[in-house]
Amino acid sequence: MSKLKIDKKSKASISKYLIYGAVIAVLLSVAGWMGRDIWLASTQWLLIAAVLTLFGIYLKLV
């Protein structure tokens, strides 16, 4: 099995998009908290935000 090679510039941009996705997930969580669940419950959006943030930080460090 071969490893996927990604250069540092691509990792930085992917990391940035993952963090943006986490911010959007938090905003969707707030919208769900205010009474309108969008596809998932508020706590599920927060879990998605946490996972996206962790992957974003991981790519930034690697």
C-alpha cells in the first residue's frame, strides 16, 4: 500500500478549510440551539466541529 504524498502548501490549505468547516458546524449548532435543527442535532454539530478542528490541527503540525 502506497502513502499519499501531500506537499506542505496543500496541507496548509486543507487545514484552513477544515477549520472553516468547524466554524460553520458551530454556527449550525447555534442555529439548532435556537430552535431550528438543520439535518443534525446541536450536539452532533459540535462533535463534527471538534473532529474537523482536530484534523485541521493535525495537518498543520505534520
